[in-house]
Amino acid sequence: MDKLNIVSISFHTAGKIFDFDSQDFKLIPGDKVIVETERGRALGTVIRKPREITPDQAPPKLKSILRIAAENDLQMAQSNSLRESEALQFCRLRVKQRNMEMKLVRAEYLFDGSKIIFYFTADGRVDFRELVRDLAQHFRTRIEMRQIGVRDEAKQVGGLGICGRELCCSSHLREFVPVSVKMAKAQGLALNPTKISGQCGRLLCCLAYEYETYNEMKKHLPKCGKKLQLESGAAEVISRDILAQKVTLRSHNGERCQLHIEELKKELKKAEDGTTESAAKTGEPTRKRPAERTDKPKPNRPQQQSNRPNNSDKTVKENGQQEKSENSDKRRRINAAVEDQDGAQTDRQNHQKTAPDRSQYQTTI
């Protein structure tokens, strides 16, 4: 299977890298070549040495290098650069006359001069249809207005950072990476916007460079606020120097000392050995360290039923007691009524026995 020679090319300083088929050209990094792109022909610079790949590994829609740039190609590129400055000044004048809320950043001529691209920034949408008509009438070519963000603006304009070096985005950073405040906190930086923000107003891109290194080195240091038992007594971690791998401790009497992580490990081992020896002399069992907690979830245990009656059981019980008391009162009233009837009947019988015979008092008339 025939292999392809792939070469990496960039069209701007710190711009994105694209792969092209180098054909049979012998190229080295720094060579200028003419290639065919989606926008037309362009002048690019070789970034990496050619490498061989199989057709299956080739990127889709792989384009080929047309030729190595000649002297007239380099002169045309230089002429386009001068025309870009003039086009940018003319466009800024038209923008000012129309009071348009937009900021022009850069103008770019395509290699063959068939189109001019104007890059600008704005807070919202801008209606630039009338502006495009003026520019097309003046330059007699196609015009494209392209809105970009603040980070792309800093990349195209360039400048110096707070470190005194050229901006990363305009010198070597080819693609932007996400940056968050969490990265600044992990590195112990003061959250001062003027200290951790770049010229674009966003967080510094360099905050992401050492983020993974800080996270890896922090694993070997105890956290701030942790209580440690040393040979000299209890101490608390109050600060950490991550890069130097040192911690600052505060003892129980207020004294402070700074130890390297290796020295701290030795002190902790001495304290542990001293505790073991003292326990052996006194005959007391050595206390074992509690097992480290794992992330395994605890098994679900069935909930034990409480012996305490709930409100519903209490209500049923009260209702039952009330019914019992009512039944006993009812029986008591019935018994009292029966006793009253029996007593009345007994009194009538006694009265009949003791009453005199009225027949002896009857007289014959």
C-alpha cells in the first residue's frame, strides 16, 4: 500500500496547524509554500517535518501543496500586507463617520486579492450593510465582515503580558483552553482580578500550564487545619508551600515551625514509635489507627420498629378505655334499677302481712 507524505503548515504566527499532502516536494520547517484552501490559494509556512502515513490514517478532504513559493509570490504577500494597512485605515474612517458601535481589529487580503476580510469586535449585533457597500465600491472586490471575541483580538493584535514576555496567544499558543478560577485557587494565588487577568480581560491562559502539576504535588501534603501528633506534642497545619513541599505547623503553645514533607514524615514516625514503646512498658494495649474510610456505600439495613406507640395506637387505646367505662356505668345503672324494683316488691309483701283484717270491722246494716 502506497504511503502519503504529510506536512504541517500554518498561515499565521501562532495560528492553527493544518495537514497537507507534500507530494514529491522535499520540505523542511520554515519553507514557504503555496497551497489550495477552502478560501482559495494561500501562502503558508512549514511547521513540522514531513511524515509518512497510510491512506486510512489521512484526514478527510486532504489537499495538496501546489508549489514552493517563488520570489514573486513573496513579493505579492508583502504587497498585500501594505494594502491591508490602507484598507484598515479607510474602513475605520467610514465606521467613525457612520457612528457605528464596533471596533476594527485587522484587515486581511487573500493571496490572490479576490477578497478582503475585516475583523472587528462589538458588544452586540451590528448592521454593517451600508458599510459593506461603501467598501466594495471603493476597493472593487468582495468584502467580508467577521466578528471575533476579546481573546482572538488579543491574539491578532499582540502585546506584552504582566510577566514582561510576549503574549502566549500571539507567540506560541495555537488554540485556547478553558481557564477557571479553580485553577488560581489550586495554585494559591490571590484572587485579584488585576493579577490573574490578561490584556483581553479574561483569566490568564498560563494558569492552566501548571494546574495538573500543583494537583499532583498537593497529594503528598496534609491539608491546612489538620491536627498532627508529633513527638513534641500536638500541632496544627496552618499553611503549605506546594512547590517547595513544605508545611508550617503551629504547636499547642503557639510556636511555629516549617518542615519539609520528608522531615514531617520522620517526626510522625518518631511519635508513633514513642507511643508504641510507652504502651509496651505500661502493659497497655497499643491503640490501632482507625481504618480509613472508603467510598463504598453502606448496605441498607432494615429499619427497626420502635416499641413506642404512635399517635394512632394511642387514640385507639383511649377509645377502648372510654367504651369500657361507659359499659361499666351502664351495668351499674341497670343493677341499681333492678335492686330498686326488688326492694319495692319486698316492701309491698311485708306490708300485706302486717296489715289488719278489715272484715272484723264490717257491720251488718
